[in-house]
Amino acid sequence: MLQQLLQQANFLELTLANPAFMAEERAAIADHTGVELWDTGVLVFTPLQTVPTEDIVLSSGIHGNETAPIELCNQLIHDILQQKIVLQQRLMFIFGNPPAMIEGTRFVTENLNRLFNGEYANPSVATNEERQRAAKLESYVQRFFQSGGRSRFHYDLHTAIRRSHHQRFAICPFRPEKPHLKQQLAFLNAAGVDAFLMHHEATTTFSYASSVKYQAEAFTVELGKVMPFGQNDLSQLAATREMLIRVISESEFPALTYQPENLVLYRVCRSLNKHFADFTFAFSNDLPNFTQFAKGEVLAYENNQPITAEYAGEAIVFPNAQVPIGQRAALCVIADDAITLA
């Protein structure tokens, strides 16, 4: 498999052709970069002639229909294999859910991005392929981060189901004892991200698991709207591509100035969880993320009761009334420029 990859330089094609399993193999690009295939959709690069200072995970395809980040990462892999990009840092690529990528669906049985931080082993829920995949992906990230005392980064790349008033935004995992770094927000802002959501609670997302388990600087990064393979305008992600190339090919993390005037910080004030089957939103299905509401305005109905905005300017993100009972149906956020950063 790895020799085929070195010849064709198309990791996406190889992954989709082998969605269940690929055996572990090792090779090298010339004499400067080690290449390790750990499993289907899991590829690791290691510089051989320099001493890396960072371990970087770029994951995409955790939701199979979020294709732009997958195509972006596949381009980066192609350029590394073709020696157009020479790495200075250790780098892991993950295509998260190949079966869902083939089907063009968000997931096959269960939302993979709700199964990390040990949730895959919940004894009250029957196992399935997504739960098994989550367990494997966590083990691969642990293995990748355990190999040395380097700085750790994990950018979990997604696209959103609906349009957004912020085309590209990031979710910052909950970590109350450790403020997020201005350096990281400046880097993502230079990569085209202009809004940041500071989460208010522990979750079972991939980025949260890397943050809490391995103390990585980790983010869920939304890079536009869901589109099928081949229909993405990757020129819209030129700034993202440029900054990712910089962080993997430079000997030190890019030194950028934090410019608060160029971004918006949001604080998650609550989650709207679905408790009854009749849960429904009071707005149309095409309402963009970050649409603001007046205090007291009705957001949703459940069990014949209205759910209203608690704050002036409260905004909705990721609304999805079709989630299973017990899961989050939306995040409610408010802008807050007083959020503490390090």
C-alpha cells in the first residue's frame, strides 16, 4: 500500500479504496522524511535530518460529508510526497470516517465526533463501527504524542451543515485552569478564522480529548459549508493552506501578533439539549449560524413549552433538531471581548 501511495501521491484515493483496514508500513521520502502508514486514513511523517520541536495532528473527515478539509489535507499530503513541501515538524494526518466519506454522509451509525474522551466505551450503548474507530483514533493520537517532549497541536478540520455569518470559525475546548493562547488564536486568524467559541463544559469531541488527555493546543476548526467531493472551491482556503504549510515546514511555530480587532470572541452560555421527540426550532432550516436574537425571543419549542433567548444578542450555532434524544441540539453563544487569554 505504501509503495502505491509513494508512486501515486493520492492518500484520499487509497483510503477510499481500503476503507476498513490498511496494514502498518514504513518507508522514506529520499533521505529526509520518514513515512508511516498506521491504518486506513492514518498517515505519519517524521523529519529525518532535523530535530522537530512540534507534534501536529491534522484530522478531517470525522464527519464523512465534510469534504473541503479532506481535499485540502490530501493536497498537502500530495505535496509532501512530491517533495514540494519539506517538513520540519512531526505530522499526523487522519481521515476520520472512510465509510461515511464513501457514502457521502455525516456518519454511518453514530456521530463519530461525540464518541471521544472514552465515550466509545460507554457500556450502556451497543458498539458499532464508529465507536470502534473512535477508540482506534484516540490510541493513534496517544501513540503519536507519547514519543517525545515536543509541543503538541491538534487541528480537527470540519465544515458546517449550514451557512454562517462567520464563514470560518473555531471552537476552543473547555479548559478552565488554562486560558487559550493568543499565539494560537493569532495563527488561526491568519489562517482565515475570524470567530472563536470558548466552550463552557467538557465534551466528547476529538479536539477536547486531545486537549484534556494530552494537553495539546487543540481546536475544532470550521472551514465553510458542507459540499460533496469535487464541488469545493479550495481557493477560498488559500490562507488556511498557507498557514498550515508554514506551521509544518518552519523550524519554530509562526510568530504572529494577536490582533483582537480582526476577530470576535464568543462565550458559550448554554447548550440546548433535546429531551423530547417533539423538539423543534422556531426558525427556518436555512438560518445562518451566529444569527442573533433579542432577549425573550423564542428559539425553540419542546414538550409544548417555548425556549427563549436569555440574553440580548444571544446567537445560535450548530442547530440540529434531528439529533437523538439526550444530545445537544444547539449551542447558544454571546460575544464577550473580556474573555481571558494567555
